[in-house]
Amino acid sequence: MKKILLILLITIPFCFEAQNINDVYNVSATYYQGTAKSMAMGNAMGAVGQDFSSVAINPAGLGLFRKPEFIFTPSVNMTYTSSSLLNGYKAYDFKTNLSVNNFGMVGVNKTGNNIVTWGIGMNRTNNFNNRIYVDIFNGNNSLIDAYFAEIIANDIYNENELYDYSPSYIYPIWETYLMDFHPDGSLSSPVPMGGLTQRKGVNSWGGTNEWTLSTAINLSDKIFLGFSFNMPYVNSKKITDYEEDFSTDDYDNYWIQEEVMSTTGWGINGKFGLIAYPARWIRLGASFHTPTLYNLTDMWRTETYAHIDEYGIHRSWETPTSYFNYSMITPWKANASVALIFGNFGMITADYEYVDYSSVKLSAYDYEYNSYNDAIRATFAPTMNLRLGTEWRYQNYCFRGGYAFYGSPYGISEIDYRRNALSCGFGYTKHAFTIDLAYVYTLQNHNYNLYSQYTNYYDEIGTPSPEINEITRLHSLVVSLKFRIY
């Protein structure tokens, strides 16, 4: 029952309809996409420093720089996604994209025994590029069935009330003759409640880029203190096509609903960090990230098309483009780090990160969000992220490896959204120039229902919509170019 409740909450549309609680998580989550050195070491950089990516985790790491530096990091990301029913039937899709993980500049100023450093640039903290395809046969129900259950649950009795409730998604079903109201309060549809092929394609792109202005102080090579002021920018776009096909030998029968949605906006946050050298063989790090305050804008529109030869229905309905402005406060984060130093030969490092996604809050000038914030608290829970890395040097070469584990943000184990990443790489330094290369393999397994867990209109007991097992495999190739100024 609790699992069904949480899935219901995840699929609840907000007042602006297109957004849901999963999208809230995508904006709040952080999957660091930094330098090749950082990614090769699992982004376990909280106690390592001396790398521009470390500013995103622990700004005190800026204090370990000895020379001014410029850095630029492009990457190639290849995403392979398989979607299947629990009985094993699978569909596949893939996507390749180029992105800039980071670029920046570091300045160094010496004042007696202390060193003051500053940095300015950008770090990518999330990547939304993906393509998903689902193709299944459903003998139990239809999305129309779920819409009917939602209509009944909200006491909607005519098309005017339906438009007020859901102008972009359910109302177009009425306009395209895919449903009708009857005087006795019943509902009907030419779409069968089961025995049809369901297809869903999702093409998404964009990411979160965090622009940063950072400073740190090196106190006699013993204590390093850092602070960064950051402005993350979210740019996410998604096109979703959903189709139900119930054609026969004599008739072409199908209907399609397409959604185009984007989320854009700026945020602000601050990060505080400390790195200490209690002994030459160990570094300890700690950092705190304030909540990010976002000002976001959602844009969305839908188009619904019905082609049912059996009943002579050929209609389409396109909604006007809608916009909604709102604010989001994401969770604070706390990091604890340790690095074991083996002289000039290498190091082993680990980061532990705590974040509570249930603390996300939404607000808007002209809308009351209490029920949705309650749903967020009921859906999400505190989680932990663990990152491990190592680096070993031989002459001008460095060899690196890493592992990262990101815990599931959901409140129960049945809804699994854990993420694992394995990485490796190497670097080469010649005078003032360094080139670093990294390969990262990321695996994420996620179970979800195709549209909802609503009780079926024609079934008092209720049959859940198809449960999909989605496996995403991300292959990332990263290269960093560093130039030091002597």
C-alpha cells in the first residue's frame, strides 16, 4: 500500500500539469561532471583539492593551488537505455551528446607564509541528456482508463469542469472524441481498456551548469579555508510521445499524445569548506553547501491526435503554449572527506555526502503549494552518497581509478533509484601543460509504472498500469587541458 501511495504521489501533476515530483528530484540532484582527473577518481575530491572540480565539492581545495591555471574540459556521453516489462520483453534506445564539463581560471597571490587563491568558471553538476523508448502489449488497461479514474476521483461531471482541472492532458481526450460524458454520470471511450500496444518515447536534453566565484586561503600549508558564491543555471527540455495502438486487420486504430516541456532558471547558493593536514600522510576535509534558491520557469504544450478508422474518428487538438513561474529551495548538503597520502607516489581518497531530498520546497506568488510539499516529504527521504578514488604517479604520468555510489532519494526500498559509477583514467604533464583523460561507466536501474497506479474505471479492484524496469548505461569519455602560468 505504501509503495502504491508513493507511486501515486510521483505521478501527481502540479497545477501547471507538466511538472511532477520526479522533475523536482532531477533539478535538486547533483551528479558532478567535472575535470577528467576528478571523474577518473570517482569525484572523491573533497580532501584532495588542487583541481577546479573540487571547488564544486569543497572550495577549500582551491587553496592547494601553487600556480595560476587555466582549464577546459569537454566530454562525449553515450547513453544506452533498455526498458522492459518484468516478464522480460525489452525495447532499446540510445543517445550521444557533446558537452563542456567545466572551464575556469585560478589565480594565486602569496602574502608572507600564507597564500590566497581565487577562481572563476563553470562546473557542470547534472546531465539530462537521454532517450527512452517503451514498446509493450497491455492486456489489462489503458491510459484512458487511468484518466477516467482521475476524473471520478475529482468529481468531474462535464467538459467545462474537465478543462478547469486538466486543460493540457485530459481535456484534449474529450476534444478528440476519445471520451464522452453521459447524463447518468458514466463515461465511455472508443479505446478498449486493455488489449492494445502501448509505446512511449522520451527524448530529453540539457543539464545544470554552476557558475562559481571562489576564494580560499592557505594558512602555512596546515589549514585551508574556502568559500564560493555560485549561480547554477538549469536548462532542461523534454519531448514525450505516448501512443496506444489497437488496430485490426480491417482498421487502423490508434491515438497519440505528445508533450513538449522545458524548465529553465537561475539559482544562488554558497559553499564553505575546510581542509586540514593533521599529519603529512593524511588530509581531512569538510564542506557545507547551503540550499539553492531557484527561480524557475516551466513551458509546456501538448498535441493529441486520434485516428480510429473503426469509428470514423480523425481529430487533433493542440494546446497553446503555457508558462508557469515558481521558486524551488533544494536541500543543503554536508560532505566529509579523507585522503591518505603516500608521499609523491599516490593517494587513496574517500568522500561521504549527506542530503535530505524530503526538504525540497516549492512556492509561487499565485499558487498554494502545501499539498505538493506534503507529497514531497512523503515521497523522498534522506540519503547518502559515497565516492572513492585513487591516484598513482610514475615520472610524468598519473594513473587513476574511482567508484561512486549515489543512494536512492525515495522513502522506501521498493522504489529503487540508486546509481553506481566506475571510472579510470590517466594524466600526462610536460612543463606547464597537462592533459588528463577519463572513462566513466554509470549504471542506474529504475522501476516505475508507465502512467499511474489509479484504480481502473471498469474494475472495482483495480489493476496497476504496466511496471517498467528501466536500465540506463552511460559511457562518458572526458579530456581536460590544463595550462599553468609560471
